[in-house]
Amino acid sequence: MEENLKQKQSAIIKIALFGPESTGKTTLAKQLAEHYKTVWAPEFAREYLQDKWDKSQLICDVNDMLPIAYGQTQLENEKLSIANKYLFCDTNLLVTKVFSEVYYNYCDPLLDKAAQEHEYDLFFLTDIDVPWEKDDLRDKAEGRESVFEVFKQSLIANGKPFITLSGDKNMRLNKAINIIDDLTKANELGFSSLDFVQIYERGILLENIQKQLEFLRNGISKTALVEPATLYNGILKLSEVDFVEKASFFEANKKTLKLLKFVPASGAATRMFKFLSTFLSEFDIKNESINAYINRKKDSELSIFIVAMEKFPFFETIDKKLREEFPSFDALENDYKNYYFIKFLLSSDYFDFANKPKGILPFHKYAANIATPIEEHLYECGCYSSSNGSSHLHFTVSEAHQKQFEDIINSIKIKVENESKTKIAVTYSYQNQSTDTVAVDAENKPFRDENGQLVFRPGGHGALIENLNQLDADVIFIKNIDNVIHDNNEKIALYKNALAGILVELQRQIFSYLRLLDANSINEEQVEEIRVFLETKLNVETAVDFETLPLENKIEFTKNALNRPIRVCGMVKNEGEPGGGPFWVRNENNTVSLQIVESSQVDLKDENQAKILANATHFNPVDLVCGIKNYKNEKFDLLQFVNHNSGFIVEKNSSGKYIKAYELPGLWNGAMANWLTVFVEVPLITFNPVKTVNDLLKPAHQSQ
């Protein structure tokens, strides 16, 4: 036998089966070789040790390790020369190295060096969830867990790309085939095996990565605005009597419906305190007065904050802490008092408000308590999103913040339930890592951190369409965490109930038409009635030649147009708030539809497009009521109604380096682009966001 531990180099994709004895490695290697019509490299040690036993009745010892390594390398190199695109290795030198260290507490330096240097495109770590099968050469079933951990740690310590395979024989085979196919595609895209494992562990589909890279290299087409949606031209105008009527209709018909409120709440309050953070980083109290800083920076926000400081709901708590820390606080100059107030507000040693989620911050001061947005949302549940004395409230949060939400809810939930006579079931979900997007550098090549790993960014709030897709309810109210009001929930409830009433009324008619279309006894006159309903009630444009189409084609079109999720969106008058608005948009198929569009989606260099954007009369306050079930009471797959071409390209800074990334279509923008959409004007009282801390000074957040 040639004493050579060097691997032959080849373009063949090599997959190593790796794990303790009796974990299905040989079986899987054979199956994979058969599937890919190639060869596999068996375990040399088995033949070698059997031969040793047959000749001398001696078992394996430490002196066998190096000969086994030579034999395994030679066998693998021979198989490599006849392999077809793939080679599946039942074992490898890293297994021999681990075996030597575990059983003999020693590994020959030559073997150790070769085991680390031998490269495979991927290791499959075979789990111990299969029965141990005894044979003449195997050791024992006991201690498999600890041996498995040794194998796993050896892969990690040596920086090898690996994926664990668990389950029965068929499950492992199918999983392995899918992984190998994706690994091949990843290599073709220029990703290394370690990159592939990183992508796989995040659960990101390779086709999504490929699409993201295409968007980043080629750009995303801007939205083609036709005109703003206005009153009586895309936006319904209701009188107060109409609102009461629609709300009453919903109240009368909600008993059979499961209602849920969906509240995106995962972000930290960083932007809310941005001007205060800037102040702390740039202000030098020893060499400048706060007034001089305000004048120098023209920082009116800071001026307003300081003048109205005592009106903030957190003032007394922070003031009390300051007095505990500074016994002579009253003797301090005003500049020092104000400076320390802001410092304590944001310091990680004290209140750290900018790094906390908005949902847990003090927003409203009442006579007996200080209320957070979480508490206000709980009270809202009893006012509009409840039926038969029960309500469902769902928060999307970051995993790190969930306990803080739970602590607040556990402290007040019983009180809220007793006062509102409503049992509230609270659930949570996180933004799935599988919705993260890959970052690239200025040359559109995948960006890597100091450890050479790919950098991923959260996909934006559009990722929450997947969270929404997991929920089960007949009517879902969507409202942002910071859009709450001080002690006026009943007024807000009128408009929420009215939007839900419009939705339920429309759904009833839609479902009736779809059942009629299913009956196959529909005539031209009835199809025309549906067409008019689509255009006048649901803002769905029909083809110019619709009238000339055969009846079966008309039926197919109307059924496809009706059988979709539906959203009824409140819209407020535009008062200059930053954010999206309602527009008529020309789609890729040249049809026109109603969409909520952000300014970043519009080509502002195009004078006509910029003018249309500037002429918007209304603003999107994120006030949605949604129906996500079809006429058969089945849930829609909401991911099928996303317009993936309406995402965003964002430019950021990572450790001082320029990066850009693709952001998914916004939840109420492209993620719902292919839903049935109805816009309704609602009063400004329904829109009370807290974008900066100074918004808490507005009447909607102060006791009157």
C-alpha cells in the first residue's frame, strides 16, 4: 500500500458522511451514489480490520490508525478518478482522527495534519436517532450521545462545512438530495460551501438569494403612478351616519367570526430618541451652554423637549432617580439638570429608552397609572376586536424583547379583562430568519464580515407577511404599536368597526358570486353584474375586450379576480407626514390598480411622477382590516399574492464600509399588491403615531 495521505484535486463534488458508528453512513452513501449515478468510497477500515481478525484474531489498536488512513486516502483517490460529478465518501480521515483520540487518547501527527487538510464540499453529520446495530467490528451502543458530540465538535473546531441529517432512512435520503442539489446551485452562483451552510441554517431559499442578487445588480423598476387616489376616485367618503351604520352592521354580524388584532412591534425606539442621542454625542457641557448648542444646530426639537419636559409621562420617574443619584440636585444649574435628565433617559446604566421596544415605553399618564402602548392595545381589544367576550391579540416582536412584553401583559391583563369584560389571548411571533436578505458591496459582490462570513440584513416589515400567513382568523385588524390614543378608544372603535363592517359586507357579496360561478349555471347577464361589482366596489379594472370574450373566459377572469384576500384600509387627509399614500398604479401587465406607495418607490427624477406624488391628498396611517379566508372558509396562501418586484434597495454602513441590500416589499405595499383593495377616508383622530418622543406632547397623547 502506498504511504500517501495527499488528496487528489478534482472538480468532482465530494460529500463526506461523518458520524459515530451505526448511524447509517454506509446506507446513505450507497443510496446517494445510486441516485446520482456515480460511485461511493467505502470504509477501508472495515476490510482492513476484518482481515486482521481473520488472520490473527487481533482487534484494532493505535498502530492501525496510520495504515487505515493510508488505505482510506488511496481508496478515495481511486474512486475520485471514476466518479460522475459527485463522490460520496462513507468515511474520511477526520473520522479516523476522532476515533484515535477517543479510544487511544492519541493521534499520529501525520494523521492529524492530513485530517485537517483534507477538504470536502460538505459533511453530512449523521445523527444517532437510528437504532444501533451490532456487528463483529462495532464497539457498543452505550455512550452514543457523548461520542456524537465529540464528532460534532471536531467539525466545528476544524471549520468544516456540515449539516446534520436526522430522521429515518427515506427522510435522510430526501433531505440529503435536496441539500446536494442546492449546494450545486450555490457553487454555480459563486458561493463557497461554508456560505451555503450559512444560507441553509438561516432557512433562506437559494432561489430567493439568487433573485435578491439580481435585484441588487440590475436595480428595481420604480412604481408607475397614474394619479393619486382621491375622494370618489378610489377613496370612499362616508358620513358619520354611514360610519355608525357600517359599525352597527359589523357588531350585529361578528358573533360567528374569529377576530384578531395584529400589531407589528419588533423595532427598538432608536429613531424616537435620535435627536437626543445626537445631542449627547455632540454636546460638551463644560464648554457650551445648551441654548448655544440649540442655536448652533438649529435644533428646535431639543428646545421643545426641554421646555415641555414635565409633560412627558416618564418625567416623574426619571426626576426621582436623578434626585436619588444627586442629593443636591436642586442646587445644580438648569443646564446640568437638563443634561443629566437626557443622559439618564438614554444611558444603558439607567433607563436606556432608545434601545427598548416602543411597546414597553411609558406613553400616557393617567390619574392612577402610566400606560404603555401594550396596555392601550389590550384595552382596544375590548372595544372593537372581540366577539362573544373573547379577543385575540398578536404581537410581532424580537425574541430578545418578548419577556418584557410578557411582564407588562401579566401585570395588567386581568385588570383589563375585568374592565372590558373580554378574555384576551395574547400570542407572539418573530420575524423569521429565512426572510433575511444578503448584503453586497459597491461592486455587487456578497459582503463579508471580518470573519469572512456573509452579512445578512432583516428583510423589513414586508417579512411579516409570513407571520400574518401563519395566523387563523376571519377578520384581522392591523395597527402599528405606536398608533394609540389617550383615553378615547370608544371613538376609535367606531371607525375600526365601520371598516370591518365594509369588509364583511363586501365579503358576503364576493362569496355569493364565487358560489354562483362554481355552480356552472351562470349566464351573461350575471357575469356582467359581477363585472360591474368588480369595477365599482372593488376597483378592479377589466380588459378592454372583456365584452367580446367567450363566456367561459369571462367566468375564469371574474373568478380569479374575486378569489383573493381582501383589505379595507383607512386613509387620512395628507398633512405632510412622512410615509406612503394611496395611488392608482399601472401594473406590469398594463392594468391599473389601487396601491399604497412609498416615496422611495417613485422615480422622483421624473417630473410627472414627482408631481403625482406631491398631489396626494391622503396618507396611509396603517389602519387595515383584512380578510384572509376564501369562500370555502380556507386560508389563502398570502405569499402567492406578493409582488416581489416592488421591494426596495437600501444603502447602509457596516463597520464603516458601504453596503446595500434588498428589502422585501412592504407589508401593506407590495406584500399585499395583489389583494382586493378598498380605501376609506377616516378622521385624523385615528392616526396618532409616535415617530419622535416629542409626539407624546400632542393632544392625542396628553390628558385633556
